[in-house]
Amino acid sequence: MDNLSPDTQRDMLRTMQTIRRFEERASDDFLSGDIYGVVHCYIGEEAVAVGVCSALETKDKIISTHRGHGHCIAKGADLDRMMAELYGREDGYCKGKGGSMHIADFDIGMLGANGIVAGGISIITGAGLAQQMDGNGGVAVCFFGDGASNAGPFHESINIAAGWKLPVVYVCENNLWAVNVPAADSVSVGDVADRAKGYGIPGTIVDGNDVFAVHQAATQAIERARRGEGPSLIEAKTYRHRRHTERPDQPDSRSPDEIARWQANDPIDRLRAHMISEGHLSETDWQSLDKSILADIEAAVTFAKASPFPKLDAALVDVFAD
């Protein structure tokens, strides 16, 4: 799909590279002890978040997973506040109390990341119902992994959304592995998209490392949702380049050959090569773009380090439980 303008392609490339550089810095700072908790890097999967979110409007809602930084950035989240949240500082999105897996910004339609596998699927289905009731043409999009497609909320939510024709797009980021279990060993069907048939909705398989293909599939599903025709399921075949988490003791059952094959199919390299071949980008342009992104990341780190830690007496402020 090359009917997107050079400017749109450049925006996609910048956002994908911003995600990549943000994740690299998050990993480095986690390993150095500056970032607490845990970090799950989105490196290698950038085309999915950008391909989908580039087809959305501000009024549209998304929800993410434990590997959620890429979705936040693709939806337009502020790098300074994201980095401050990772650093556990007051100026972070959740005032330093949520950390890497719980970033949210309702103003841009980012309903939050979720550390529970399949935890966001039922939430976004409720958001889809709210969009339908509001009647403003908004849609709701859920990102989740292959493992979440085995969980009850996946099936229950899609059944409700299909029956009520809710404007929801379910995006399965199938990166072929759970923590250390191949999807082929845990998913009962060859393709997650096949599960759409049981609920009478479209199920589409797309090359998750091709941002144009993802954008096209997302655009079709989003337009269908806006017309009131109900939900769709998109399965984006992709791959995480890194281990499940950035912990140095995190085991990795994947073979070096498999990782190398997927790294050779890098989504950013593919987009950059396409733009260069079409005359939309030069190597000098690329170096300048990357330098600008690195400066933005460094500024975000500076902002985070300058922000204070939350005070002890604020421990229960903005914390809710049933």
C-alpha cells in the first residue's frame, strides 16, 4: 500500500523510530537501576502500533498491554510524562505510581496499559459501548497478544461486541511467543484470526512488520466500525526482538537463528528502505531525523530526573479499589 503521502510516511517513520529509541533508552536505564519495576520492550513490533493508530482520530480510544509504550507513543502521548512515569516521579502520567505497565492519558484516548493478560479486552468493549451510546462515530481499539486470545475475556467480549455491533477493533499482536512458550503450543488454531468466524465477524491476517499493510487493514476495520457494522479482529504477525522483559536473568527459549531471521525483517528498516527507493528519504534525512529523535529522548530523561519522587503521604491519593 503506497497511496499514503510522503509526509504521512515520514510521520510513520518518525513515530516508529521514536518508539525504538524510547525503548532502547528505557532498557538501558532499567539495567543501570534508574528505572524501577520491570520493562517489556516493544522493539520489533512498531509497525503494528503505528499502522493502527495512524488510522485513528483523537476521539477514538485504545487500550494496551504490559508491553504498552509503543501504543502510547503512537497515540500521541507525551514523552516527558512517559519517561517520568517510568522513573517513578511525580510529573509522570500516573504521578509515579503506575510505572511502565500502567501509563494512561484519557485526553488523547489512551485508556491505559494493563499488566493482566487479556485485562484490557473487556474494558475496551465497554469503551466501545460508550462510543456507540455517545453516537459521535468514535471507535475503540484493543491491542493484545496471542496468549490473551486463549483467555475468557477475549471470547466473552467479542461475543458481546458482535451481538451488539459495537464499534471495536480487536488487534492481536501475535509475536509467536508467550514468555517462553511458542504460540503454536498454546493456541488451538493455526491463526488467531480464524476465531472470528465463531462470532460472525471479519478476521484478517496481516504482515505485522509492514506498516502499510497494517494501516490498510486497520483503516478498513475502523471504517466498518464507524458505519455501525460492528467489530473486527485483526491478527498482526510480528516478533519481539528482545526477551520477554529486560531483566538480565530473563530466560529466552528462542533460537538465535529465529531471532536473526526476524531482525532481518525489521519493520523500521523496511519502511526506511521503501522511502529511500521511492525518493521520499535520503540517508542524510534519515540521520537528521534520528538525531532529532535522540534529542527528544534525552530531553525526556532530563525532565524525568528533574521531577521529584512522590511524597510518602501521597501513597493512597488517586488510588482506587472496589
